[in-house]
Amino acid sequence: MTSFKKQIEEDIREYQQIMPHLGNIQKDEWAFNYWVLDKLFYEDEDLIEGKITDYKDMCIDAYQIYEETKEVYLIQNKYYSSDTLITSEYIKTDFLLKGITALEKGIYKRSEELQNFFTKYKKHQDFTVHLQLFVTNNQRSKESEEYIKKYNLENPNYRANIYYLDDIKERYYGEIKEIRKSISVEVESVNKGTILNINTEDYKLENVLDAKYVLTPVVSVYRLYRNSIEKGYPIFDKNIREYLGNRGVNKSIYKTLLDKEDRKNFFYYNNGITVICDSISKATTKPSTQKAHNMNVSITIENPQIVNGCQTVNSIYEALENEDPENIEREYKDTFVMLKILEIDKNDKGKEKLYKDIVKFNNSQNAIDEKTFVANTEIFIRLQLEFEEKGFLLLIKQSDKNKFSQKYETISKLRQANDERLQRFGLNTMKRPNDVFIPLEKLLQVINAFVDGGYVAYVKKSNMLKFGTDQYNKAGEFIKLDEVTNDTLIELYLLYKRAEQEKKQSEEQRTPIPYYLIDGFAKYECKNRNASLIIESLNSKEKIDRIIRLYKGVSGAYSVSYSRRHKIDYNKMIKRPIDYDIFDDSRATSLATM
């Protein structure tokens, strides 16, 4: 058994200990479904159970919907031993056929929400279905993988993938670990006339980097990325990965590449890719025996880092990965993309700022705008430093978990800083660094619950870290308020944590509803969401305990009354807007009984 399978088993045992109220949690296969939605899709605990259709369902085990982007993930999970192999028959008839066919016909019965979403958007041009299979071993099925490639080529709106244990591990940790490796790659072009050289020595230019603009076939980019994966080389610049991830696959780019006619226009549609490297060779003419589909010249680049165009690269890789390797050159011989290649010594301290500015400004035109970099470098990093001084660890980058776990192998300094606050809030004593981790996304959810209500915090989670969304902007505005201090943010979050702890310890494990508690606290105790009253309202253990008792009662009474009036269960209730008439009555009733 690999060490990562043990990690999954440890996580599952923890679920089974702290959430015994979940009917199927003691069954490891069902608990693995919970694990996938929790650890890989970051779904809120209160919503996960409702997203699991059936752990024995051969069609769909779980699902995740992103309405803003009109995407749905149909998830199947195989909690296998180390030697169990997936059969191609299962892939063909169950993974890729039964569930999707039922949804297409409108007869899928296990989830009304899933069927309604599918029916609503299935004819929309942006609609995308991701079929994802997670397998807890590394027994790769070549036949299954080849069939999936064929399926993806024939169904451009559907995208199927198998994630084996090593793939799951990489997704779990959210990053490619920094490995000091070197790589040399070849980039092709039609002829020397399709390469623009900017050479500082030849042109006697000062303070200008050696650079080349290369019209290259997308096959060259595909090979570059594939080679980097095979060699474990981190091809995407660290700043892009850390703050923003690789940014996934762009649906429009992907569909264009699969369209045999439209792919010829790809160069005109796309802004290109920017690469920084250690060195660029001069263009060399290829011998006639080595020419492939009119690619007559090539250049070699050493240790490239992609600093802009991550979505383009990912989309090229995903599209071409479905193609038969023997046909790939011919099929994509007329599909080009522009590469801007800059030569810079990344270890030269004098050029370090230039390197970072190139990353920054090359991304200022897309979703990674300048506000993103300012937010990351000024607001969130400042909060991280201030939180750490107070004994709490704000996770703003994908690598922060590992960084803080290594930094605080001894936790005495953190405990000294946070002990009084944890005791006042009635939280468990810190035993390890992750006891005081505060994920940035979760902090922004808590802020949104205070500012805009518990419903928004639940259903708009996917917007919290999307720069420019209402949820991201409102959280940023809240943090910048004069009356909001670092203590304000920490204590508001700890109130949420106390509610979460109480919910897990309660008999039915459903009260208080944490974001509803924050919502009620904001509306009543803070007199219509007045942030200046947060610290005063939480300055004693007695006040905090009273808030918890009050909203345990409110949550219970609200759930009963809402169910009676609207005829729906708890799992559907928390995905609907709060009925404040019922909420107000429930609070009045709870106050009268205290």
C-alpha cells in the first residue's frame, strides 16, 4: 500500500469518528465519495451528503455543479485494493454510458437537482460535462484510456478522465512540488521568416532582453508540456501556480482545437503564450530527412517557464492528448500559436524584479489582473503575517500547508500566542499546526455570511476566490474598513469555528448551522451588520457561549418550521435563500426559552 492510500484511510477514519450521524459513513466506499467531494472539490460539509447519489450506483456516485460556468462534474469512485484493475467494459457501459444517457433522456431519478441542471443547460453553447473517475490504485488500464480518448474526440461537450492514485495525490496537494530539474525543449516553425528575433547585441540595444516571437504548431506546445510532465519539471511559473493554479481548460479553446475546420483559425483567436527561459538557441534549419509537415526550422530553449497562457497550454494538451500519436502531426499541421520567448537569468538578483514584473504585466489583460497581484501581495500577505503573530496560520497559497507544517514542528510559540483566545471561544487546545489553519477561501465565506447572509456563504463558495466577483469584492471591502482590525477578522472566524465544533458534537450534528449563526450574529448582535460591534460582542466567554446556545436553538427551530412550511428536508433547505420571517420567529422563540 502506498503512503498516500494510508493518508486517505486516515482521513476516512477521522470522518467516521467525528460524523457518526451520517448513515453510510462507516462504509469505506461511501466515505471515499465524501473524501473526494471534501478534499478535491472543496465542497462544504453541510452540502456533501446531498451530492452523493449512491455509493453502489454504477452510473454516478456523486456530482458537483458550477452554475456560473455551466459545468457539471459526474463523479465515479473506485475504492480499490492495490491490484484491482478497471475493465474496459465498465468504462464503456457504466462510466461513459448509463448515467449520461439517463440524464440526456431526462429520466435520471437519483438527484432532482442534477437532472434539472442538465436539462436546463444541455443545449447551451458553454455547457460542459466532466466525467471523472477516481481510482485508489495505480493499475492503469491502457485499453480504457484509449477508449476515453476516442470518446472525448467524438463528444466535444463531454470530457472524461481517469485519476489514478498518483494523480489523486497530485490533485490533493494542489501543486507540483518544487524540484530542481533542468529541461531542454525544441520549438519548431515553418521557416526563419516566421521567427522574429530581438537580439540586444546585434541591434546594440540596452536593457532589452533577448527574445524571439515564434509562430509554432500547437503540436510543439503539446510536446513541451507532455515532456515536462513526464520528467516532473514544473513548467508553469511558481507565482502563477501558487496563487491561481494552472487555471484549467478553456472550453472555447478546447472545442476550437477539436473542430477540424475551425482549428485552422486558432492563431487568429488566441493571444499566445509567454515563456521565460535561461537561454534560446539560434534558429537552425532541419535536414530534409527530419522535416515534418513543412516544419523547416527549430530553436532550442533551456529551462522554460510559462508565465502567461496557462489555459491555452492546458487546453492544447487536453485536446491533443485524445488524438492518436501517429496522426497528431497530420491532424494539427495547420494549427499554430504564437510563442513569445524571453531569455532572462532568473537567478540574477538584479533581474528578479524584472522577472516578477513580466509575470505581473503579462497577466494584466486576463482574469489574473493587476488587482489580483495587489491583493495577493499587499492585503492577504499582510493578513497572513499579522495572523501568524497572533498564533493563527492563514493559508493563501497552495504550498502554505506544507510550509507551516514544517516551520512549526514545535508549536509552543503558536500556543503561547493563541491560547487565551482559543479558551475564550471554547475551542479545543491546539495540538498541531493544522488546528489553527485558516483557509483564505473559508475566511472569505465567513465574511460574506456576515456581510451578505448565510445563504450566499453556502451557495457562492466557488466565487470567493474569483477575482472581480461580488463575493470577492465584498470581502475585500470589508477587510479594508477602518473599524475592521486583524483581531476582528480572527474573532469572527473563531465564532464560525466554535459553531462548527458545536455542530459536530451535537446529537444530530446539524445545529447550530454555522453560516446561519454568523448571519444572525451580524443582523442582531451587531445591529444590522455593523462590523464595529464584533469585538465588543465577543469579548467574553459568557457572551460567546450565549450566542452559541441561542443559535443552536434558532437553527433547530428554523429547520423544523422551514421543513413544515416548504415541505423539503435539511439538505435542500441550506441550498435555498433564508426565509427571514421564519428565522426571526425562531430567534424570538429561542430567546424566550433561554
